[in-house]
Amino acid sequence: MPDLPVVGPGPLAVGLTTALHRAGLPAPPERAAGLARALQLVPPLDRSALYWTCRIVLVTDRAQLPVFDAVFSAVFDGRLDPADSRGDPAAPPPVGSEPRTRPAPRDSRPADIGPSSGATARAGGDDGGTEGERDALVAAASSEERLRHTSFADLGAEELDTVRELVRRLVLSTPVRRSRRSRVTRRSGDRLDLRRTVRGAQRTGGDPARLVHAARRTTPRRLVLLCDVSGSMEPYTRVYLALLQGAVAGARAEAFVFATRLTRLTRQLGTRDHDQALARAGATSSDWAGGTRLAEGIGRFVTDHGRRGLARGAVVVVLSDGWALDDPEEVAEAMRRLRRLAHRIVWVNPRRAAPGYAPLVGGMAAALPYCDAFVSGHSLAALEQVVAAVRE
């Protein structure tokens, strides 16, 4: 038997979720990413392991099982209609009828995904329609995978609209902090709430019959995004604005843009209508695609907004390539002031992905010592690093 190709978890997850989506099941990109991670944790050593891993990750309702089983069989067993074999005693068992036992791994290497394990369709067959379905599925998976890793600067108009919609759905979640406010708790190990205890004692003649304990609440840290909209950032600005719009609408973030001056766009980007939000943002700021005053933009944010509370204990994300007209010493001073206030500073520079790039000169070199994370964010896949850096 010839050697069978090994399919990576990413293309496999994208291909299966694409087929499920075409069959009418909800299969957003987050499910594909979750399935890819699950396949890395649970290698598909045989058909049973692959089936149950995919089913646990992708099926959210019992009513979805018939469609899921049909699509799984069509993709991995090479049958377009699994119902054709019903009633045939010589037919293989239906998908999902396997006993729910964890398979014993035969070795540490994932098994080849081929007809013997049921993980891919057969390399050849008598049904030309089946072969066409598999070719279309592979082409769709390859297209989406290419779109995920393509730089925003290389996308066409239709691809850019698709990527902007996906970026808008990214969830930027910040770490939590202890709030000054407290909540009542039944655990005696927490601190005693004297005010509530005395107030309750007034109902029992001044005798504190019941001690009230309280614990400090936790709340997510504030998220602030500063986006460079100068001329050098123009290929990435439209995608980054979608990221800002999604963060403002979903995570209640604060959004600012700057080129030669700083403009606050939180209110303009807060609407759920994406096109209207971007139109209002464009009408508010008048220095798009101009020069970059990095020190002026960051310094103005610290002076007018940061010291008044927006940056205190916050996670600040700066999206800029670091090309600035300001003196590097001024950039360093602005970053030093921001560092004193912020909990964490994440710098997103799309030029970082270029071969041989090194932040050795200019504003980027001056700002880097004050950053906690330095990521590229030049593509949809690279933005996952941004999400992870914000969450730390």
C-alpha cells in the first residue's frame, strides 16, 4: 500500500467545518480553531478517536447529530450518502456506533490519515462525484488557510471584507483585578464587613447576632487601543479599525487614533452598525494617511486621558509601525510616562513580520524597552498573538 499523506490539524479542522457550514450547521471560525487545538491534544490515532474529538468540539445540540454524522462519513469515509448502506448486514457500522472508550495509543506519532483509519476520503474511487466533492473541500480549506496567513497589505477588496468581518469577531479579554467594592460572602475566612454587621445588629437590639463577611470583587482591567492611521500604516488601517470597533462594542474598550494629532473614537465606534461606525470615525478624524507624531500622540493621551484614569491599571495596545517624525528621546519620554500608569503595554507592529526586521533605530527602538509584548499582527493568524498578549 502506498504511503498516505498526513493532514495537519489546521487544514483538517478548516475542511470539516467548511463542509458542516455548507450542510447548514453552525461552524464559525472559532470552532475550527478549537478543533485544531483539540486534535493536537488528542491525536487521531484511529477513526473512533477522530470522530469523538470532532463531535465533542463541533456538535452543540443532539438535533445536529444526523447532519454531522452524514458530513463526517462523506468527508472521511468516502461516502456521499451514508444512508445508502442501511439495512445491509455486510455494511460497515454507522458513524457514532463505536463504543465510547478511549483508544489505547499505539505510538506517540499520529496515525496517517487515510482510508485504513477513516480519517480521509479514499485516494481513488469509482464515483467521480465523490472525488469532485473532496477536491472542492480541499480547495476551500486551502483558500481559507491561505487567507488566514496572508498579510493584510496583500488582500484584495473582497478578501479584505471577509477578513474584517472575522477580525471584528475576535474577543479581546483583559486579566482581572481586585476592585475596591466588596460583595457579601458566606465564607468566614474573608474579612469582616463591619458596616453590614452593625447595620444588622440594629435589628437585634444592638447585639451582633450574625457576623457578615465580605470579599473584594474582581473586575476586568480596562482596555485602551491607540491606532496609528498615518500613511505608512494605510495598508493595515482598515483591518485595525475593525479590531477597534469590535473591542469597543464587545469589550467596552477605549479607542484612539493618531497621526499628527490624537482623536478619541470610542463613541463613534460604539454602534453595532459596522459601516456606520467606520463612517462616523472617518468623519471625526481629519489627519488620515498623514505623517506620524508618535511622541505627540502618546504624550497627549497620557496628559489628557491617561492621568485622569483611562490608563491607570489598564492594558494599553499600540498599533503602529514606529516610523515617526519625533525625536526618539521624546518618544522614550512619552512611553516612560505611559509605563508608570499602565498595567501592561502591548505593541503591534505589522513590519515585524518582514524578513530581517530589527527595531534598531527611530521611534520603535525608543519605545520597545517600555513594552511588555511586541507582536506583528500583520495577518489574521498573527492577531491571535495579540489576543493572547492582551489576555496575559
